[in-house]
Amino acid sequence: MQALILAGGKGTRLRPLTVYTPKPIVPFLNRPFLVYQIEILKRAGIEDITLSLSYQPDKIEQLLGSGTDLGVSLSYITEPSPMGTGGAYKFAAGDRAETTVVLNGDVMTNVSIADLVAHHREKAADATILLAPVDNPSAYGLVETGDDHRVLRFREKPTPEELATLSINTINAGIYILEPSVLEIIPSGVNYSFEYNVFPDLLDRAKRFFAYVLDGEYWRDIGNPESYLQGHHDFLKGRVPGFEIGRSDESEIATAAVVDSVSVIGKDCVIKPNARVLNSVLGPGVHVEEHAIIEDSVIWAHTRVAGSAEIRGAVLGRSCHIGRNVTIRPGTVLGDKSLLTDYTRV
């Protein structure tokens, strides 16, 4: 069995963080995001993993390499032109005809891929889709299933009036198990979408198309800054079991500084006296001057925060410079190398 991670998106919703960093490798708890997906695949014994790339592919390949350090074998393909999710799967499969686990490159989950595969095989399915229940499904398309977990229907984003009449709240969670028979319905060399082409085709052809619904496992699409930040908070609060959180002990933290027990501090950071870091993640080489406050925030590598600056509920990219007495309020997102002069308020 092989896996395919669809990692070709430009990360438009996550900008400005993705202007210089492809979305699949944005730092998440100071590790490239894709490492978490690779980890859940490896747990299931799937070590043959292909990454389908398009946007800044060289950066991704240079960072992850052959996969040896992660205990897997990584290979890379670059789409010659945008091919859609289904088209990318067809292009990546080439002449290989085997069961494939396909993951969207912006999904954070601790689901057991082994359990998902077992469900797929138990149903003798041509295709299995992972579904996630959500509290407010109005922003998503819904997937309706029968008592036997067979997929019955896809619904576009429902209006509040429609939601009041529906008893379903399950959405496409962006992980699929696909048999080679699915390749037969995807034309070669064209832009083809799982959501709008492949899945409706499976239903029209009465293929064995089933769902696996998450039941207590964690799931989040980290494709926008708000969700990206919330994902960090979920980890720091212990809501995502199954992953270790790496904390470096190779930083210079003043005795009089306050760094709470849940925050993650990267290697080679400097935190000066009377600075406060609470419920936050600092990337490698971040420098925090005296009396600065960083709370509920994520700060990427090599950013400098001057004295008495206050940063709350924000995400800051690499190598930013935050001046003295700057105030950064919740919801702020700064791209790489942003500069805020002294006493700025944003």
C-alpha cells in the first residue's frame, strides 16, 4: 500500500505566512506541518509516500529530503499544470495499480490510518472517505451516509434554513482510501476534482463508496491563520493525544523571565529578564527583550521582540522586528520580515 499527500496548493487562505513558505511545510509546533501526516502514515506501516507538489516544490523537497530521517521513503512529483485533486492522484499513480491512501496537505488529525484501512477492507470498498462531524457545518459541504456507512449524497453548503431540517453534520475530512478501479474513471491529463468530479462519478456508477466517521479523534483544517493558531492552542492544551511536543533546552532564559509550562520554546532563543511568554510557541532563534509580553501567540524563527512590546493572540512570520512598546492585538498576522516601529499599534 502506498500513500499520496496532495501538497501542491499555494496556501492562499494562509497568506501572508505562505508567501515564502509553502503551506505543507509551515512550522507547526516548530516542525514542518507535513511531518505530522507522515507520522500517522508510518504508524499504520505505510512508508512508501509520494508528495504531489506544484507551488515552490524545491523548498519542500530540500527540507524533507528522502524521508530517511523520518523512517519513510519519500518521492516527489511536480504537476506540469494545475490538475485538481483527482487529476493529481491520476498523475501520481502512473503505472502503479495498488491501494492508495490520499491525504489533503492541510489536514491535522490523529486518526488511526490502520483503522481506516481496516474499515475500507471490511466493506470491500472501491473508495472510502474520512468524515468529520462539526458543530457548525454551514461553511462546508455535507456528506450524507446510510446506516451501513455507504455514501449516499453530497450536499453543497446548506443555508441556515436547510440546516434546521437536516440531521447530519459530517463533512469531508480530506483523507481517502482508493482502489485502482477509481483511476479508471479519471481522464488523463486534465484538471479533475475529487469533490466535484470523482465522487459524483462513483455514486453515478454505483461503486462501493463508503465513509469512516471520526468518533472522538482530533481533526482540523489548518488552511487559514485563525485555524492554524487554534491548532497550536489545541496541542498546548493537550487536546491532541498521540503526538510528542518537542521542547528544546538549548535556549537562554533569564531567571527573572516568566515562561509557563505549556509554552514551546525553540532552540537558541533568548528571553531577557521580566519578559513573559504564556501559552505560546517561539521558533528557533527568537529574541525577546526585557518586559515584553507574548501571550497566546505563535512566532516563527529569528524574530526579534523589543522591550515592553505586547503580543497577544497573533501569528508572526520569520525574521520580523517588533519595536519597543509595540502593541499587537488578537487576530493579527504578520508575514516574514515585517517591521513594526516603536509604539506601533496593530
